[in-house]
Amino acid sequence: MKNLRKILCVLLSAALALSGAAAAENGSWSQINQSITRGADWQRHVSEPADFQLGEAAPLEGYEGLSVCEWGEYPSIDGSTVCVPLAMELARQWLDLPEEDLNGFVSFSTTPYAYDRLTRGLANPTVTIASRGIMMDDTHPVDLVLGTGPNADERKAAEEAGVELVLVPVCLDAFVFLVNSGNPAESLTADQIRGIYTGRITRWEEVGGPADTLIAAYQRPHGSGSQTAMEELVMDGYEISHAEPNYISDGMADLVAQIGNYDNSRNAIGYSYLYYVDSLYRSGSLKVLAVDGIAPTAENLQSGAYPFTVYYYAVYAKGNETAERFAQWMASDEGQACIAQAGYVPLR
């Protein structure tokens, strides 16, 4: 722990000299290429700003000008890349942090690592408030995961650890299928999608795409949030076919870049979340397909008409009172107003 703290002190010192974006080049931030900033019409929606606040900061012995801050009544949060802007907005609302500090304060490790930390009682160790020379307490376990729900392996790990995960839905998104804009296909049925990813459908001309073209179906690794949605929501009991290594994208950004690349315009298909491709990572020229003729609009998500509507959750271990109160606030009218301001589709 002492060596980790020394490393973090070096990182924090660097963060004081660099921009927030450069200082937070880790985890989910490597999967984001768009600027996430406070909108010109931003409003504070919280009515009781004392409810969730950070604790006391104490000087860090041996490191002049640096300090360690307790988490207090504000939860330590980790999560999915797609929920980074959501966590930034929550920090804006409650903590009134300078905009340049938000990239360092929201330090997400991506879905599987976030659930591992929550289940095993591990800390999210690289959270800083650079302008104040603060490193957040790196011994405090993660209280809350924001993002997609846990997959079967993560649920089993929690059960074996004796941890009961509580999932509170906080907003909606669309799990979407992407092709290059040069592909003439506009919509696929759910059955056609399953046919492509079981290997039953191999040519684009079978489903309204370009003639004489084999389908290159990109996937994500097992355990990623988008792969969990593909396996548990879309495939509906069908086994997804084995993909060659060059068709498995380690990061969401890589998958989007592959499909947006001009060289793949005739044959590629992949999947992601609508908020991610609209707001967090843009590359090349993409088209979002309708499913069963239904577009993933906000109205179709709230009504449930879009077939692959998903929730993002606030997830915590049962018995964590701070996380429980925070999750319930996120589901309240006030919390939903904050979530909508961050650009997500609220529950209602």
C-alpha cells in the first residue's frame, strides 16, 4: 500500500501540472475521444447540497501541498465507460468541483473490473482532485457501480463472496447494431441478428445489405458490458458463434473504429450502446440500424417499443447505507432531472 501511495502521489503531482484530460488517461478514458463538458444551460437540481459531501482532508505526510480526503457521505463510484458522463454530472451537482477536476475524480476501470472491486471490497485507487492537491482515500472500498448489470460470472462471484448485489435502475439506453454508412441496410429483425451471430446468415444480400459480400460480425470479449447484453439480451438462448481473434475488439472504441473505417464499409457489423456512439466515441462514418423496423428513439425506449432497450443501474452491496441512499436519490425526480441533463434517457 505504501508503494501504491507513492506512485499515486507522483501521479497527483503530475496532474497538478497537466490538464485534467491528460492526467486521467486510464481505464474508461482510453475509450472516449469526445470532450465531456458542462452545457451552457447547465442547472443545479439538488435541493439539499449537504446530503452527499466528501469528508475531511488531511495533509499527506512527507508530501508538501498534497492531502488525502475521506469519502464521507459521498460514495466511491466505479463503473462502465458509458456512464462516465453520468458520474461527472453527479459530482457537478453535489460537490461543485471545477470542470478541470472531473476527469481525475471520475476514474472508471470499466465494467468487469468495477464489479470485481465491488464484490471483493477493493478500492478505486486513482481518484484525485488535482486543483486542490487531493488524493481520495485509496483504502475505502468501492460503494457503487454505475453501468450495465452484472453478467452470470459476476453474479456468481458475488454470491460466492457472500455479497448480495442490489440493482436500482436509473436510466435507459438502446443496445444498438452498427454498420458503416456505406452499407445500404437500414433495419434488421431480431431473428436476422441472431442468424448473423450464430453463423446461419453469412452474406449481406440475405438481409438487405450489399450484394456478393460476406458479413464480418465483430464482437466484444466475454465479460464486457456490451458482450453481456449481446449474450443475455439479444441471443435469447442461442449460442453466439466463435469469432476469429481479429473480429474480437478488446475495447468499445476499437469496435467502433473498425466499423467506421472506410475499408470495412461493405461487410462489417458490430454492437454498442447508443449513448456511447452518439456522445463518447466517434470514428469514421457509422449508421445505427433499426431493429424490427423500430428506431432507438427516446420515446421508443421509454415505451419499451425498441426491442433491445436496456437499463443502466446503480449497483451496491446490500447493507451499504450510503450507496443505498445515493441510488434511491438517483431514481427520484431530482436525480432523474440530473441524469437527463447529462444527456441520458430518464426512466420517466
